[in-house]
Amino acid sequence: MQIDLACAEWRKSTRSNDQGWCVEVADNLTGVVGVRDSKDVTGPVLAFSPADWSAFIGAARSGSFDG
């Protein structure tokens, strides 16, 4: 399945650091949330449904991934 990213508005987290270990998120698209490596903006994009992305963010905020 091909996803049209021409209208994607990419943004970095406000918590990004100067080390370049960042991802960018495009959540302005209909039916999909794109995630990419900020150091490789022409590289691959992971695509999530808005519901899956929301579940991931909720789990991260609640500490589910803290080890």
C-alpha cells in the first residue's frame, strides 16, 4: 500500500535533544500517522493508524515502556 506523504507536516518533539537522536511525526494526514528518522528525511516512514499511534503515546506517557 502506497501512502501519499506530499502534504505531510513533519514536526519534532519539543523534548528532542542536540544529539540528533530524534524522530519526526506527521499527524496531519487523513487516516495515518507517519514517523521518520529526523536524520534521514528521505528515508523510510513508519505508518500507524491514528488509533494505534494514540495507544502507543498513551502507553509511553503512563510508563509502560520504562524498564
